Amino acid sequence: MRSWRSSPKVIRIALVASLCGSGCSCDSERSSAKAQAEARVGARVEASPTKIAASQTLLAGQLHTDRKQLDRVWRMPWRELKLRLATHHVWQGRAELSYGKAEGSKLGLDEEAEIQFQQGTDSLDVSVSNDGGFFQRVVYSNGRMFRKYQNGNYIASKDLDSKRLHHADEAFALGVTGWDLLGRLIALKPPKDQQIAGRKCHCYELRKAAAPAAFDNSSLTGILKDLKSWRAGLSIEELEGSLCVDSKTGVPFRIQMKAKAFRQLKTGKGELQISLLTEFSSLGKAPEINAPEEFLNTLRRKRRDRPGTNFLKEKGIKVLERPDAGEAQAN
């Protein structure tokens, strides 16, 4: 019987085919593993708490019947609002607060805040001030953050930790002032539709709640618990205002509140007064946000004398004027 043996040529072809098949299999597995890894990394980025919150649907027309969602909307942080609106905007707010004895002296605070945001470039300009002399401004432009406090100078730095978002959240939280103090005593009337900044909004009129929500400070401890416990004794005497929410995104477009509340003291009554207005003054139009002019001025120097050319001028030799480096930058 004749034995069949493969020729060297056949063996080489079979070996090449085997190696190619093995290589293709490895490449396919490697590509699949890479795609899965990219998907996992992308999922972790997309699953940030802010992005998850911004992707949730808010029933803007049912806030008068859903107190949990009402609290969610009223306390919305700016960084979530930024994702929901996804457009240029300018927001402004002002709050006046006073507390003391009804027939005596009172402590008061008048605070203002403004946020300018440019979609696409992510440029941001945040300023906060009050009548106590506090002032803070944070500008983010062209990848640099400029900060100024009180009467100090601007300090430039990179914002690797996105601290600018924290400052914007704090400024936007001005609108939570009245809700934090009197929210459990406030209810909403059914909404009426209204156009604000070209957007359809559900506007709710504020009213005193028939049955105030329970005061819960179980999550607080120590001094903070004592500091906030006095709110439990408050009762509203006067209240007017409204909450207007974008029907599409659930963003609070305008908050107005004027309230007076009392609490019983050992001697007399304590009186709390709140006046609040927050709203968008511009929507969809890009505000101009650049490095602060005050900071740029610190980089410009006055023209220096050039004593090395004075003797040439004295001899009648024409010397071409050269601008100082600081002036060249200014121009």
C-alpha cells in the first residue's frame, strides 16, 4: 500500500493558513476586548451623578401634587441646570433677609448674584456680593480661571478640579434661601402657562400650606442641629410670590417670594422677613466673557526710558521708536 505524505510546499501552505487563522482570531478578540473596555470607561463617565440627574424626566406640570419633586426642582444645582438647558444664558438673583424681635432691632442681609455662561466654549462668569462688604468673582475663559475676593487682585490659574462649577452652584443656591427656611410651610396652587424668555413655563402661585410638612432635623448633629432647630417654631403670617418652571426641562426659570413669618420667644416674638427674586435675564444669546480687564492691566507696563539712544538723538540722528513689550501686548 502506498503511503501518502504531504509535500513541503503543502505543509508550508497549511502552516501559513493556520498562523493567519490564529492571528485573525487574536486580532478579533483583542478588538472586542478593546471595544468593551472603551464602553466600560464611557459608561463610567456618562454615569456621573450630575449627568444621571440631568437625564431624568421632571413632571414640571405636577409640582403642586408632588412635594418630593417640587423640592427636587427648587434645589436644582446650577451644573445640572447647565446640562438641561444646553444653551447660553445669563441668570441673576437677589435676596433680602432680616430676622430679630418683632418690635426691636433686626439683623439683615442683602445679597446679589449673577451667572453668565457661554455654551460650547464653557466660558463662565460668576459674581456674588452682599451689603456686608463681601465680594467674589470667578471668570473662566480660554481654559484659565481668574478669581478675585474682596478688594484683592485677580489670581489666574488652571481649573483642573472644576472648582468654577462649585462657585456657580453656590451662587445659584441664592434661590433656595426662602425654601430652606419656610419650605415646609409653603404649598402651590395649580399652574398657569406663561411665556418666559421665549419658553413655555408652568407658573405656580405660592400659598400657605394647610398642613405644614413635618420638621425633620434627624440628619443634623451638634451645633448645626441647634442652629436650624429654631425653624420648627416658625409660622407664616404673610406670603406672596410664584415659581415658574420650564415645561420642557423642569428648570426653575423664575422664583419670586415675599414672606413674613413669626416664632414665639420667651419675651415677645421673633420676626423673619424674606424678599427674593431670581430669573434669567437672557437665554440663547452668548454673553461676552473674557479675561478681566483689571487682570490684563497688571500685565501691561509703562514705557521705559531708553538712555542708550539719547546720545544719538542729541546728535540729530533719527532713532526709530519701538513700543514697550507691555504696550505691544495691550495693542
